[in-house]
Amino acid sequence: MHITSRTAWAALSATALLALTACGTDSGTPSDSAAADQNNEFNLINPGSIRAASMGDARPYTFTDENGEFTGFDVEFFKEVASCVGIDDVVFTGQDFSAILPAVANGQFDVGVAAIGITEEREETVAFTEGYLAGYLTVITPTGAGVTEESDLAGIRLGVVQGTLQDAYAVKNFPDTEIVRFPDNNAGISAVNSGAVDAHFADYEAAKQYTSQYDVEMAINIPSFDAPAGFAVAPGNDAFREALNVCIKEKMEDGTWRDLYQQWFPGSPMPDQYLPSSDKTSDDPSPTTTP
């Protein structure tokens, strides 16, 4: 952990540290139970470990690799942020996207990590950290389908992942489109390939991946900068949320966010607001995307 990280974390946890000192042994070393109390300043399910709800098939944000391990931009960025907070043990578990926020809210998980767009409706269920991604929503169609603008979606069957920003956007803005809900993008793209739906509504980065794997194209890109992604925590767990916020900012300023972005989104423009101060070039955000 960087000294600056520990200092910031300690400032948020001063009360717990004072109590910990009082519980120490005669030699001044905290007892095991006191250390556990300190580690559970963030009201974690298991002190010293973070249980994270995520998705196993939302490449490049979060997915399982050939060894069954979770990886992707959001996963790797969260692990850096958690380490900055002082916790290196993060256990990821795959969930359907629509199940993540309720599971965090009812205490099954400490945090939701899945490029989750921050909306007022979702804030009625969970609390969010500050945002760390923003971007575009993309309609994916078979190559040559002739869909070039939103009006072309009238009367077609459009797949969405249930509970995502794409789901909400489609319901609000495509009243003449038949919405078909899927548990994940892979199921939606399979439906496009089989002809069960005419198009699938996903995020910009995921769409890029699918166009390299299947005979599909990114037919429409729709700006959506008003709902950046954040990490979701249980309502009222302010200590955890504030500590994550401190370290999100630190990992942006020290270049960790930038380096991971370049690794996972090669060739995509980077939003200035997430770059180190020395790298900023303008105030205009550029595309990435959130579900």
C-alpha cells in the first residue's frame, strides 16, 4: 500500500484506530480480535475480505478467463482500489446483472463490480461510489441489416440484458420496438445469430468484441454520459464507500486507471476526467460504456 493511501484510509478510520490501540496487548501490539475489528471498520461480511458480485461474461469489463478466474477492466481496477484501501483478498462471484444490486443491498455481497451505471432509480436500492466510466450504448445487428438510426428499430425484436441501462433506455425511447430480455450479452448475441431477435442492445466496448467474433455490426452508437459506472455498496455503509472514493481518485491520479484502460480498451479514446492531472487535455469526456 502506498503511504498516501494508508494516510487517507487512516483519516477515514481514526475512531477505529483509537479503539484498536486501547485493545492492544501489554507490548502495544493489537490483539487478533482488535485487528479483526479494525479490518471490519467497513462492515464487511468477512473481516479482511471483500465479497464482490460481478458478471462472468461481460467482456472486457468483467468475465471469467480460461482458468475460471475473474478478470477484465472493472475487476482489475477494483482489486487495485481494494488494495489501496488495505484489503487484498477480493472474492468475485458471478451473478445475472439484474440480481447484483438486490444481492448487495440485502447483505449477500459487500460490493457490486460490473460497470454498473449510476442512476436515481438504482440509488434507491444501493449506494454508489464516485463514477469511473462513461460512454455509449450500441445496437448490434447482423451485417447488412440496414439499421442506421433509431427510427429503424420500430417493429423489430430488440434484445437487452435485463436491468441494464440499455433495458431502461429502450423502454423509454423505443416504444414501437419489441423488447426481449436476456440474462447476459452472450445469450442476446446468440439470439441475433439464430434469428430469434433482429438486434441486440449492448455497450460500445462489448459490441466491438462481438463484431470481431461474429458476422454482426455496430449499427447505432448512442451517447450516454449521464450515468457513469460506479461500485455499488449497501446503503448506509458510508465508511466503505468513502474509503473506496479516496482510492478511486488516487488510482486515477497515479496512472493506474489509465494503464488498465489502455490494456482493456485498446484504441478507444480516454475520458480526460479520469486521467492524472498531468495527462488532462480537455474537459470533454470521450466514450466508454456502462450496462
